[in-house]
Amino acid sequence: MTKRFQKKVLKNGLTIIFEKRNIPVVSVAIAIKHGGIHEKEAEKGISHFIEHMLYKGTPTRNSKQIATEIEKNGGELNGFTSEEVTAYWCKMPSIHTNIALDVLTDMVKNPLFDEKELEKERKVIFEEIKMRKDTPRIFIFDEIQSQLYKSPFGKNLIGTTNILKKINKEAITKKFKEIYTPNNMIICVVGNYQMEKITKWAEEKFTKEKKKINQLKIKKINSSKVIKRKGIDQANMVIAFHLPLAKDKKNYAAQVLMTLMGEGMSSRLFTEIRENKNLAYAIKADTNINKDFSYGIIYAGTTPEKIKICKELILKEFEKVSKDLTEKELKETKNQMIGNYLISMEDSQVQLGNLLTSEIESSAEEFYKFEKMIKNVKLKDVKNLAKIKKYSFLALIPEN
């Protein structure tokens, strides 16, 4: 663990994570340990809706002023909602760190939830839903979760227009008060600042109120689905399968496997599917490993008539890895991952995301153990994980 890293949990339960940088830039985030995974089916999309609304104004700042205070001081402002966390972040010159903390704190403590703004933002989210549906690659990544998990977790965290039409100001205000309490918050700062100043700020600004976030039961499934759509020319397909959870050390073997299979132009699937067989332009592997759910995906964009052969070749390549993976290839993949890990830390904003993700999955300290954990991955564990026995499949194909 780097000596520049510090972490503290305050008496009110708020967690502070800090990594010192000696360059004049800082990235700041306030994150809430709540996302799509905590939502019942009737409220699916409410976390994301709240995220949008927090940019729409407080008693002392309207939406324009929130953006102006950050951007006119050279900063960037944004946020995101995932299954396990909702975060608000900005990146700016470190001399303005106090502005970043002030604006973000005001947003997460004092949102107005103005009725008129709420109705306007509801329409914006409807457009976001359309955009995601109309972009095949995004759509298929969103949709695959429904083939891996039963409802409500299997439902897309952005929600549907029918559900969002029913979520009113009262529901949003009630949910906000339930989850936006200090014990459910993380303040993360990466840059040229001081831990003492962050701690003092948090102790002065946040109360001792505590509330518990309810955890819904997740039920795993495996299923297949083909969706036909007019107006597209390419077929988009995904093969997905469950992986070890973040708390299981074998998740590192899973990461090695997926990097080997589909990360970059040197990966096995890129070589076989694109270079040797010329079946796809895009072929990629990815993982979504968390403390409560975990899966890997292989994506390919190909012609409709080539879907079957692509699927067969992908599964065959996994089978080959389960039998013939060598220590040499394993070591090369580990070197690739460690190199990517080191490069990821260069940007304070990316590092902010790294530390937040690690804290949600287990602890921020675990991030600094990544190199050691990857080096310790055993050949047999990677080969065993490559034996794909059950999987889910989803394809979006043109309708003639």
C-alpha cells in the first residue's frame, strides 16, 4: 500500500479515502453506497433519478450555478449510478479543492427536488433510455443482466418509462432521506490536498444520523434470448457467465482469464475471431465483479449468419484454454494486467474510480494489493474457470 494513502471512518460512519498527489490537480467524489441492486421492481431507476436531480439545484445554488462554480474554475463535473453506488465527482485545479468539496456537499445534503425541474428531468431520462436502446452495443450490455439474474436485480438500473412515470417527488424525497446519510457515504479525494482538511470539513458538515440500506436477495439464472429489430445491419451478441465474487480470491484468476481471452489485439479471441477468421470487427471480454454479484461477458459484432459460428468458436477457445494454457502465456497476461493497472493510476480521476470501486467491493486498501494478487494467480485456477459449463446468451439481430 502506498504511503500516500489514508483512510478514516468518522464517528457518524462516513468513510474518508485520500491519496496524496504532488501535482496541482485534484479529483473529488462523494459517493452513496446505494444503487440498482438495492431497488425493488416498482422503484427501479429511482437511484439514477435522484442522481440527476441533485444537479438541479439547492437553496443556495441553481443548476447553472452548480456547473459554473466548478467549470469556471477549470473543473469538470459529472456523476454516475451503478448497481452498488451512486457518485458525484469533479476534477479541478487543487487550489480550488474547497470549492469542489463545498459544491458536492451542498448537492448531497440540500437538493430542492423542485417539482417543475423533476418533471423536466424525467423527460431527459426518457431520452437517455431511448438513446441506450437505440445504440445496439449499449443495449445488449444493459440487457444481458436479465439473462443472468431474476427480477428485480435483472432489470436495467435506469428503469423503464412506465415505472419512472409513477415515481413522484414524494417517493424521491423519501428515498433520499433513507439513504443519503453519513454512514452510507464515502468522500474520496485524490490529489494535492491534506487529509486533515477533508476530515475537518466532513466533521463540520455532516450530522450523526444513521440509517441502514436494505439488501435484496439476488437469484442467479442462465438463459438465452434472441431479439430481432428493424433498422440495424449488424448482429450484436454476448455470451455471459457467473464468476467468483469480489470476496473470493479466485476473482483474480477470473480477471486473468478474461484479459487473456478478450483484452486487446493480442488476446486469444481477437486473434481467432477477427484476425484468423475475419468474422467480427469488435470482439471483447469484460468483467463485472462485485461483492454481491459477479459475471464475465464476451461481446462480438458480426453478420447475422455468422452468429452460430462465432458462438461456437468462442466456447471452443475457452475449452482450449482449459486444456493447453501454459505458464508462459499466463505470465504474459499477468504482465499485461499489471502494466494496465500501473497506467490506470496516472490519472487522478481514474484512480478516484479505482479506490471507490475497491471500497465498495471490499476495501480501498485492496486496490494496492492488486499486483501481488495477480502474481499469485495459479495456472490451475485459470484453467478450471475456463471450463464453461453454464452460460447465458443474448443476440440482437436485424429483422428482415
